[in-house]
Amino acid sequence: MTQNIEAALGVTGTEGIFRSACEQVLRTMRRGRETLLTLLEAFIYDPLVDWTPDSESGYAGAVYGGDQALVSGARQSRQQLERGLTLSMFAVRMAEMKADWLANKLEVLDAIPEVELRLREWLKSHEALAGAETNLQDGHHLMALLKEAEANPQHVLYGLRSRYEEFSRVKKSVSHAKDLANARLAEIKQWHGLYLTAARVFESGQAREWRAKVNSIGALQTSVAPVIEFLSKAGQSQLATQCEHTEVELGRVISQVQGVLSNSLDLLIKYESVWVNYPADHLTTHRLSQQLMWLMSLLQDFSLNNVQMLITKSHTEAPDAAAMTHVCNVDMELHNKALQISSQSQKVYERMRGEGLNDRVVVVNAVQETSLAISSLITDHGISGVAAMTCALLNSLTQLTSARLRADKTAAGTGEGLVDLTVGGLWWLRESMVTLGGMVELVTLLTTHSPPTYPQETPVIQAISALHDVFASLHELVLNTSGIIIVEGVRLFWRGEPSVVSLATELQAVVTNAPTPLSALCQQLTTHLRLMILMMPPRHENALQEATMLHQQLIEVIERITARENNSASSSGDMNQGQMLLMGFHLLFESVETQLDQLMDAISHAPLPQPWPRVDTAREAAEIMAPLQDPALRQVLRTLLRVKKVQTIVDFFTTAYQSSPSFKKTESTSNRTRSNQFDEERLQKIVRRYASDCVSLLLLGLPSHLATHLLLLHCQKLGINVTGYIEARDVGTEGRVSLEGVVQEALECCMTRHALDPALPTSAASTLTHHLNAVRKKLLLRHWEGEAEGLRTTHQRVTDQHLAHQWWYEDILKQRVVAPPVQPTRGSILGDLRSNVSKLLALHQNVSELREKYTNFTGNVEQRLKWAAGSNPSIAKALEEFSNGVEIALNGVVELLQKTRTSTPDAKTKVKRHPLTGKVVQEHNAYALNVWRRVKVKLEGRDFDPARRATVQEQVDYTIKEATNLENLATLYEGWTPWV
């Protein structure tokens, strides 16, 4: 509102009539705001309404004229006027030319196809003319040749007939040879496709899934039994007999089919177990693949040179004497290896029988019975029974602690010989697992019958449990490496799997590129640790950084291999065999490291208070224990252990690769003379060395230390002052405090307090001894079963490799019989498969005939039941039972259809709908919606203060002030939308 407009309102200006009119208009609009907002909301979704604020092309400009009034009131220059006239004349000329231009366009479009047709006809005529001219020229040449032959009786043209006959014979022979080659190529392609299909089945392991499905098929359910009575009463006994006989015959044939199928799948699985040991590239070197390649090359180039080259390739060169000797040596080594493993398995079973571990049920029941005996003793004698059992538990735990300390001291004295140390025929780590299992059992019983009362007891119990978990993870590392990693790794390296070969090369590069050899790095870290313990200046601080970088490089190699093979296997959705082997091996080490971290955390919360370390078992254990309380020393130990982990992984794969015999035909003679057979004990020793290093670095003495701490806490709980007892007896250089003395003092105090009968502690000790013996047998049984299972798996692997070796070098081994052939032979398996296929084909015909016959009979029965159901409603139940029995064969199809229907998304659900109303979501104009919101705010009187609703007078006063403000000059002339 300009000053001129305000002056035109008269003397009152914006007051008086103008203000009253504004208030009346605004009051009317606010009263009818629901109608106005509803109308505007309808326009929001109207695509024909243009809400753009452009005054020249928008809806407001079209209705209100925009700024045309201002433009018409301004003076135009002559140049602008001429430009406008020129544009107007141009528009008029365009309108006049439009009709003729479109007509011309249609004529040109109609003429183009005809022109193209004429052009093609001209090209054909031109080609015919050129051909005629060429034929004419050839005719002239032939005429000259004939005249020359008439003049010369010795002309070569007179021998054309004989040469043509020879050419025809050669051409016919070549054509016949090509036909034979094409026929052979089609046959080879078919067999090659079938072989590749079988290879995919073997690689994916589908044969085992098929066998499981076949074995899960139940017997055929009878459907005629519910209606036999009805048919007999209806005079259709013969029909009932025929249905029942056909049903029995069909069930018998189906059982035969199931048996033959199961037998065939067993043969396929056996063949698969041998086939997976073939060379990784045998699909490309197979005779079918080679013949396919030769035939395709022959059909592409049927020249004499190519034929002679293919004949040369097809003639297999006889192997030299060194190669034959190498094959025979490997065959004998595999035979001897299988005999050796069988002998070891026999010794394991004899050992189990000698220790009474041949019956697992008896061993497990013995543990349960002795556990019930302990519970019965406590229940029968009440508090006295608990006290007596507590005394027995403390006495047994003291003896076990002393025995464990002696074993740890022996292990510490052997040094690197710990990897070969055996106790009672068991490897040291397995014997330690048995001892720790008994210690954990005692701690569990002690905690059950004497719950923790001191806050220090729970951390010590948790530390003992974590220590047992560390030993269990080490045992799992050794056991799974022997039963899974070595078996699978040996098989993959044996067949030359490219993924594991490249994996071994990359891991070897990590060690090769390291600035310091791993053995020297371990020696530097050991020296650095000793200097830190002696508080002397360290000399190998850079070894820590180098070891950390080496471990990080190993992790990067694992992540890179994983990422690369995930990308390459994304299409198939399966992991590569090399990746699975590496990841499985590395996860076993990660499990050990995780358990070690938990153990270190538990030990940090269970320090041994002074002066309890003066007890003999605690002092002797501290002499061989690792410095685990100091975080800096603990970090050096963990770094040293990680270096040994890297060394173990690299040595394992490098050793497996270097000793892989494989099926290399290009192997040098020097390599053939060496023993190429895998040595599982050598690979097991690599992993056992890591477990031994882990125990000797971190775990020696720790079981006795924790058990001593727990025993002293229980002694103090029984009523003696352990600290005062130790200080009173640990006097002078000869003063020593024995753990047994402390425990005996506590036991006497307990027996005196509870006034125990001398026979009760003896009975409790005897019961506990029987229970510990049963627990030890159970733990030994678990370890010997693991050993037997590992030997069985290794024997199966060696047998399959021996079969694969004999099948692959069948031609060579027929000439030199070295080891007896392994059963079954390939010919027997293929013969049995061929026989089973013939049986299946014959049974399939019988099943088809019986099914058709059975369907006809059941159709007749069902029809008679329907007739009878119409007159006798009681037949409806029999009809329903019969129909259910007949249609049971279609259940699989029905389920498949239901799965298809449920797995196929409905197209209607893809339509986007409102989550509340369910209506289809419409598109709205964002600018119009913004205008609608601002109109709503103004009609509610919240435009200048959203916190409250203004009155009509306040809103009119605010609007007049905004309109007369010079900063808002001429804003309201651009249409009505700026008002909002």
C-alpha cells in the first residue's frame, strides 16, 4: 500500500471505513475458514492447477494479470516495439505455413518407402547385369581352352575325368570322415555333459542329501482297508481283493525301488569319496575333455597337418621307468600307511579294553552312581555329612594340587621336549586335561557343599574355570587339527587344489619378507622378557614392534584372501575350499586367544594376599609361573605367543605343500626319489609345539597356584587363622610352611567343632575316591574316543587316496603289481551301478503299470462309494477315509503348490497405500501444501505470534502495518499468494 493509495482513502486513511471493512472481511473469512481450507485442499491434489509464483505464466498471473498493468503503464522504447512487432509477424507466418508444411511432411513420408523399393530393384538388376558380364567373360575363357584342346591331343583337359573321379572319391571320404567326427563329437558332448553333471553332484555333496531323502520315505499307507467291509456287503469282494492285492504289490515294488535307490546312492557316495581325491585339474585333462577338444579342432581345420598333429597327441607316450617307480612307491607307501593306522587303532581299542573303557554306558552310569552316593551320604548325615565331605574334598584337592605341581615341574624341566612328553601313555596335554577335569570336579563339589563366604573366593573359582577352558581350547585345537584340518588339508594338497596352493604361497611370502627370521625374533623376545623380569635395560625393544607388524600382516593376508574369494564366490554363494581351510584353522587359534584373555582378566582379580605366598606349593609354583601380574610382562608374553601362532600357521601350510605327493606328471626325477607321502605326525607336531609353547609360557604352575589360594581360603573358613599360622611357622632359614600342614590343621579343627565320628570322614573319603576314579575314567574315555575317531578318519582318508591313486594309475599298476588292490575296484563299483540302473528301469516300468492299474481300481471304488453315499449317508465316513488314503500321494504336490503360492508375492501388495486409511497414496503439490498451511495459520490468527490466537482487530492492525511498511512496498500487487 503506497502513500498515494493511502491518501486516496480520504481523510481517515487506513482508519474508519477501511479498517471496519477489513475487519468485516477477515471476520467472514475466519468464520468460513473450514470451507475455504477444504476448497484449497482439493486444489492441492488437482494437477490442472498451477501454483507457481511466476506472475507471467502462473495461475495467479493468468487470473489477476500479474505485472501487465505495470508493463502497459511504462513507456516502451522504439527498439523494443520493433522487436515485438517482428516476433508477432513471425508467429503469424508460422501459423500460415503450418498446414502446407505438414502436408509436405506427409507426402515425403509416403514417398520414402516407394523410393526404397525402387532402389532395391535397381540394385538387383545391377547385380544380375554384373553376373551376366562375368559369366560371359568366363565363357570366352572356356571357349579358348576348348579350342586349345582341339589343337593339342596331349592337353590336360583330356585327363579331367580321371582327376574328377579321384577328387570325388576324396571329397566323399572327407565328407564321410566329417560325418563320423560330428557323430562322435555329439556323443562325446553328451558323455562329457553327463560327467560334468556327476562332478557337480560330487562337489556339492548332493548324493548324501538324496540318500537321506530316500531313507526318510515311509511305507505305502493302505487306502482299501476302510472300505473292504462295504465292498463285501455290496457284492464287490472281487474288486476289494483286486485293490488290496494291487496295493500290496505296489508297496512291494516301491520298497524294491527304495532299496535299489539307496544302494545306488551308497555306491555314488563311495565313488564320490574317491573322486574328490583326483587332481584338481582332472576335468580338463580327462580323456573326454581331450577328445572333445581334438574333435572340435579337427572340424575347424581338416587339413593334413592338423590331422597328423592330433594323431600324434592322441598317442599317449609310455611313462619312463622313473615315473613308474615313483607311482609304485607311492602306492606301497599308502598301503603301509593304512596298515600302520589300523595297527594304531587296534592298540587304542586294546588300551580302552584294558582300562575298562570299552562300554561307554557303564562308564557314564558309574559317574552318576557315585554322584548319587555322595548326595546320599550328605542327606543321611546332615551337617556332619557336609563337614565330612568338605574334609574329604579338601584332602583330595590338596593331594591333586601337589601331584599337579610335580607334573608342572617335570614339564618345565623338559623344555622343548614337552611336545613329546607322555604320562601313562597319554600325551602330556591330554593328561593335564584329565587332571584339571578332576580338579574342576572337586572345586565344583566344594563350592556346592561349602558356598563362598569370602569375596576372594569367587574370582579364584572363576580363574580355575577359565584355566580349564584354556586347556580345553588347546585340546580342541590339537584334536580338530588332527581330525579335520589335517585330513582336509592333506586331501586338498594331494589333489593340487589351486586355492590352497596359492594360500600356502602367500603365507610363505609373509615370513620371507619379514626383516628378521621367526626363530631369531622369538629369541629376541625371550631375551627382552628376561631382561624386563631382572629389571635390566632391555636390548630388543624393536622386536615388539616387528612382532606386532608381523601378526598384522598375517591378519591382512587372511582378510584379503577372504575378501577376494568372497567376491569370486558371490555368484555361486559358496566359500572357496582354501578359504574354508584357512578360516577354520585361524578360528581355532582365535578361540585359544579369547580364552587366554578371559583367564588373564580373572587372574588380575584374584591376587594371593601376603604372607600366603610363603606356603610351599605357592612358592614352588611361583618359581615356574609366568609373570602374569605385571601388564607389561604379560603383553610381551602375548606378543611372543602371537609370533609362534604365525610360525605355526605358516609352517603347517608350507610343510603340507612341500610334502604333497599330488599327481604331478611333470615332477622332476629328484623329487620322485624322495618320500612324497604325507606324514600326519609331522603336521600334528607343528600344532602340538604351539600348544606346548602356550602352556610353558603362560600356564605352568598356575593350576597349583590357584588351587593353593582356594584351599587356604577354605582353611580360613573352617576356623583357623591362616596368616597367623604361616607367620608363626615361617621363621628362620629352615622354616617352611607346607600346604598339607595347613589343611590338616583345618581338618582337625573342623572335626573337633562338629564332633565327627572317625568312621564318617573315612566313608566320605572312600565315596569321593570312587567318584573321582569314575570321573577320571569318563574323561579318559572322551580322550580315547577322540583319538580313535581321529585315527578312523585318517584311515578313511588314506584308503580313499589309495583307491584314487590306483584308479588314476590303473594302467601302470597293472604292469607292476606292488601292493594288493584296495576294494572295491572301480570296475566293480561301475558294474554294480550299471546293474542297479537296469533294475531301476525295469522297476520303473512295473511301477507305472501298477500305478495305472491301482488308479483304475481305486477310481471304481470311489465311484461306487459316491453312488452309495447318495442313498446311505453312513457311507460318507468310509468315502472320506478312502479318498484321504488315495490322495495321500498328492500331498507333496499340494505342499509344493502351497509353498509356491506363499513364496510368490501378490501384485496388489506392491501398491503403496496409506498406513492408517489403506487408501492408495496420491501425489500432492508441495508448494500448494505450503500455501495451504500458511493460509490456515492466518485464518487462525497465528501469523505473527504462533503461541496465541490474535483477535480480528489485532490481525488487521498487523496487516495494515506490514502493508504500509516501505520495505514491503508493492509486494501485494504480485498476486494473492504473497499474502500468505
